[in-house]
Amino acid sequence: MSSTMGKIKIIKGDITTLACDAIVNAANSSLLGGGGVDGAIHYAAGPELLAECRTLHGCRTGEAKITKGYKLPSRFVIHTVGPVYFEHTPVEAEEFLTSCYENSLNLAKENGLKTIAFPLISAGVYGYPQKDAIKVAVETMKSHQNDFDEITLVLFGVREFGIAEDDYPEFVEN
């Protein structure tokens, strides 16, 4: 790996425990907390995160907004709203999901951040097929890797980690 190219890695774990410049929250459009990774991030960050999110007045699908990390080991949280898969055509859903990663990475870059970690956006209750969601994540991360020291995809479940091991073994760290 050349020193000018950022490192992409895929790990299995809990995104709320990572010490990096920013973690990305797969938020709902209210930004006021929810289930899954969104609820876990709000819980771990403490009530100050919710208070700051209230000032952001929500977020549209595919867009991203940044807050402080508060009690999290990460300095910032970038909130993005993924598509609900069955509310869109597959092409539209992929465009929205790509925008989530693109806009989050651009926001991180604008704020001078060098390390960022993503969950698998929209692949839980929002119904995006996991294999396809991993492909969108990795391909978008690859197109931005020179702007960052490290971009991490954090997978929570055994099933999606197995897909990543099969499809992108060069990035998987056990």
C-alpha cells in the first residue's frame, strides 16, 4: 500500500466503541434517535447529542449533517438518512444510498477529518439487500480513499460480515 492511499477496512463490531474522527449514524429523517445503530449511537453519546440534533431540523434521504460526538470515543457523528428500499425503484434506492456515503465523506473532508467509520446503511429495518448495500458502501469508499487515512465499514451481524469476507476479502480484518 502506498503512503498516499488511504486504508479501507471492514470489521465486525460495535461502531459506538471506535475512536476515530467521525462515525456515521444511519439515522431516520428526524435525527432524534430510533432503533438499531441510531439508538445505540444516541444512547452511547448521551443526551447532549439529542439536544444538538434538535437544532438541525431533520435531514432528507441521501443527505448528511454533522454533530459533536459527546460521550462517544469519536470526535464527531455524521448523520445520514438511508433509503427505505421498497419505497424506491432499485436504481433510485442505489442512488440514494450512494449519496449517503458520498455526502458523509464530503462532509468529513470539509471538516478536515481523516478517519471515518460507517455502519451498513439501510440494510437493517430499511430492507436494503445486504450484499448490494455492502457493494455500494465499498465502491463509494474506494472512490474517496485518497482523501482519508482510514475508512472503516463496521458490520454488526455475522451474516453481513460473511458476505463481506466472500466479496471483499482484501479489506476484511478479523
